[in-house]
Amino acid sequence: MHTRVDIKRNDTVKIITGRDKGKQGRVLRVFPGTSKVLVEHVMMVKKNVRPNPQRNIKGGIAEQESPISISNVMIVCPSCGPSRIGHKREGKHHERICRRCNATLDK
Ligand SMILES: [Zn+2]
């Protein structure tokens, strides 16, 4: 089943379920194939990093975001807060809008 992905890179989203429920962050990456997004500072996982002196990497434990399902996030409208994405079409022009206040989500 293919779900349309309305979230885009640099959108601000709010996490609505799971470990990081309530957190807000910027979308770093969208994975349309798996309907997942990578959100800044959300779903941090620890990762062992091997030292690599040539690349000036010290090694140890680093924290990194891991992708979460798009169904677990809501778009945050710049004018009214967490909302749903609506669509506006005028001829060829297509814009994502906030379903609550109709503000544009595409700058
Ligand atoms: Zn709004």
C-alpha cells in the first residue's frame, strides 16, 4: 500500500505517540518508501563509534536520531500549533495548508 507523504524536509513536527511523545523537532530526512521520517533530537539511539585518528574521530558512544513512522507525527503549523495538512490547488499551483487556520505550510 502506498501512502502519500505530505511531510517534507525542514517541516516542524510534533511526536504524538511513543517514547518521545510531546517532543517537537525539525524533519531532517523523509523516507517515502517506508513512510518514515528522521526528526532532529527525536528517538536518539546510542551508537558505538570506532576511533579513527586519520579522520579525527575519537571514538566512544555517539547519539544519533533513528527514523520514526510518519503516522506518529503531526505537522506543527507556524501560526496555530500542531495540526493536520490540507491541500490547496489553484491551476497548476499546489500548496500545503493548515487545516485549522488555512495558513500556508510551504514558504
Ligand atoms: Zn494553523
